Amino acid sequence: MLWKQLKWSADGSLLIAAADDNHVGVFSVGMDSTHSIRSVIVLPVDSTAHDLAWFPYQTSFLACVRGHPLQLWDASGWQRAAYVALQGDDRLVNMRACAFAAHAKQVYAVGDQSLFTFDFERTGKPLSSQA
């Protein structure tokens, strides 16, 4: 398994990583002098994870996985929500990058040459999109 991206949680205790073999891993980082790293969970995903983003106030994260809606996961491996953007012909938009707003009330994602804004508390379709 070749890990290709790595992101810290807001409190610095966890890392998320995307692997080239269609897995997303969550790792705990020890705060002692050894800074040991241990695997919390490794999630299989159906395709490449293009981007990952931690929720600013919890141990939840977004995953942009090719061919799937934008997904919100918690660090124990439960999918908590999905945010779906469709093209005019009802094809799913592949998200390439994702982020939370600083106040964590909105989710932003980029896909198919558009920027999408989602309400964090309401799964489903975007509030707006801009090409």
C-alpha cells in the first residue's frame, strides 16, 4: 500500500491518508516522546480518493472518491453523510477537491469545472454552484 496524501486533524491527534490501492486510513499519533503512530482504521473505497479534509471541530472527514458523492466519515469508519452534485443529464459530478468553511457550516467541493457549496447539516444536493 502506497500512501499518497496525509492530513492532520485539527487537534493534531489523528492523521488521514489516501492510498494508491483505493483505501483511506486513519492513524493515531502518540503525544509522548516517541510520537508513535498506530492504525485506527483502514477503509476500502471503490476508487481513487482525490482529496481528504478534516472537519474543524470533530474527528470526521470528507473524502472525494472518484465515481461517488462527496462523503463524510467519522474516524471509526461510519459514513455519516453524502453530498451529491449532478450534471444536467443526471450524471454524478466527480469531486476533485474538498474543504470545510472556517465556521464549519458549509462544505465546498470542486468538480467538472464548477465550485459547489453544500450545507453541512443537510445532506444531498448543493446550495449553489459556480462555473
